[in-house]
Amino acid sequence: ELERIGQAWTAAAEGKGRILVITGEAGIGKSRMLRQVRRMIHAEPARSLLFQCLPGGVRSTLHPLLNSFPQRRSETADGGRLTVDMVAAQFARQGIQDPDVIDIFSYLLGADGRNEALAGSSPKVIQQRARQALSKALSVICEETPLVIAVEDIHWIDPTSEHLLHEVARLVPTLPVLLIVTCRPGSEAGMFDADAAEHISLGPLDRDETRLAIAARWPTDRQDAL
């Protein structure tokens, strides 16, 4: 599995973006696989973005992005409420300072100080502006280095995040991006075009793989016991 991911990453780094869908039951090792991937690219000139979908998040707009803000994970004087300044600062860390990008994402995230004029726009206009903003943001991030985007547990994704994930998948083939999503079996059905993504299914270790796993952790002086 890691070899296949490595091949996909090599292609993405050369500008031929790839999409990987890693499926497996809860606890099978999907998150462990992602940690290994991030270690694999850590020594290279690359960026990585990790988004975590959470149980019950389907009712919370853009919750994978919202929960990636450091201020949301710490105790703050304003009770953790998101502001436009926080959104701007988070995007600036990735080199994104386009006011249109900040404007639409602040609105979608419900940030304090957002442009309320957008409330009068139709859902179609909001979606179009969000797609344009996403395209701009990815282009900026990928200007200097390849990018890995990991979205965990998309079986809990909210509709707005799913819509933007579809847009990311549409853009990936033209960018130096490796998009990796993880989910439980069956929940990815219809999420991506059949020929757009490569699927990796994680299952239980067989007898030989189990022995190898134990041997890798077993004290050297007790190897004969295996």
C-alpha cells in the first residue's frame, strides 16, 4: 500500500495530480497509514494539509476546515468564536491573501465580521464564488512546492465540505497535488468519478503478515520463539 502511495506521490510531485481513496473498517489502520505518508514526504520540499471529519459533523458547515483553526482548539477570551481576522491569518500562513478568498470562506464559516452582503446572494452564486476561491487558493499553495491534502473519515463529511471536495478532485489532475481521503467501506460510493481515483482497501493481516508484524516488534534475543 505504501508503495502505491509513493508512486502516486511521485506522479503528483511531477504535476500529474492523483486521488487516493483508502477504505477500511474502524481501527484497521487508516490514520496510521496517513501518518506514515506524512513522514514519507516530510524530508521533501512539500506541504501537507490535514482535515478531520468528525461524528455528527454532517450538520456543521465546513467543520473539517473550522476545526483546523488553532484558536478553535484552545481556550480564548472570546470562547473560541471565529473571526474574519482569524480566517485571514490562517490563510496567510499558506501564502493566501486574496480578499475574495478570505471573504467567501469567512462567510461560509460564519466568522464574526463576515460580509453580510453575501447573505443576499443565491446559493448558486455562493457555490460559484466558493469554487473560484478554492481554485485560487490551491494555485497559490502549489506555486512553489507539491501538496498533499488528506481528509480523514469522509463518511462524516458535511454537504458543503463534500461539494468543495468534489471541486478539489476536479482540479487535482492539473496540479501537483496528492489528495488522499479515508473512509469506511461503501461510504465513498459516488463520491468520485470511477476513473478519477485509485482505491486502496485495508483488511486484516493474514497469517504471514501477522508473523512479520510481531517479528518487527519482538525482542531480538527472543526471535527463536517465533
